Amino acid sequence: MKAKFWAIWGLSLILLAACKNNESGSPEYKDVYSVDITGLNKKRGQVKALIVFKNPHDKVNFKMTRLITDIQVDGEDIGTYVSGRSLGLNALSELKAPLEYAVDNERLKNENGEYASSYTVKLTGEAIFTDQHGQEYNLNFEHKETVNPVIPQKDRRKLKADKKADQQAEKAEREEGVEKRRKAKERKKQEKLLTNE
């Protein structure tokens, strides 16, 4: 009888703890989507992304009160995005927090004044959430992704021309190597013929 009592009491505690865990705790960082660099045909472009957080709890709502994100493009610090916009995160749902950061397009050009065909964007940040009781939660996140932005027409033509020139140079080098090997084989044949005579 005592064993049954303690077994039921232990099971009740486990169930109570499971329910309690579902009622409190922090929201969670999920992922970053739709990372892009736009507006390269203008003086100022934008680094854009959607930072996704989820609320796995069924009875707690959260509010994101601040989002602070350091932005790097190809290893260079571009700036820090700070948003004090309040966004709600309801129970058992997701929040997609938009990030849009204006950047001087000259910072995205290489030493020749041209855009690259791809960029590596790294976002490192912190989101601050509060629950309905005023409890504060800090979530850190980091995301790195290579993006291929839409490049303005004139720069696309230059990239294509450069790529074609590189391909032609590689082809010429290959043909030159083939020609050198052919001549070396021919010389060896001639030397062999001369030694056989």
C-alpha cells in the first residue's frame, strides 16, 4: 500500500513539474531567414533579414522590447541595428522580427569599385523579451550566410566581361600547356630516332 502511495505521489510530482515547465521559461531563438542585400543600384542599400523566435510555452506570452544586432559583410563591420519596437510573441507561436539596416553602397564595393557576385553576411545579436509578469529574458544569436544580391546592370556586364576574360586566359594557358607537351613528345621522338640510327 505504501509503495503505491509513493509511486502515485512521485508520478504526480513529475506531472506537476512537466506542467510547470510549460508555463514558465524563456522564448527561444529559432533561425534567421530571408537574408539579403538590396538597393545596390542606389546610393544607399539595405541589409535585410527576418530573425525568428519561438514560444514553446502554452500559457505564457512574451513581448520583445529590444533587438540589437551587429552586422558584418565579408568580415567588415557595417554597423549595429537597434530596434526598440515592441513586438508580441504569443503562446505556442513564432515571431519574425524584421531587420532592415541602411548601408552606404560604396562600403560594399571592392578595391576596383565593383560589386562582388556574393557576400557573406554575419548577424550577431541579442533580443530582450519580457513576460506578462515583467520578468526579462535575454536571447543571444548568431547567423552567417552567403547571399547573392541583385547587381545593377552595368556592374553585371562588367562581372560577365571579367569572367569571360578569366575563362579565355585559363583556356589559353591550357592550350599553351598542351602545345608544350606536344612539342616535348615530338622532341623525344626525334631524339629516339637519332639514337636508333
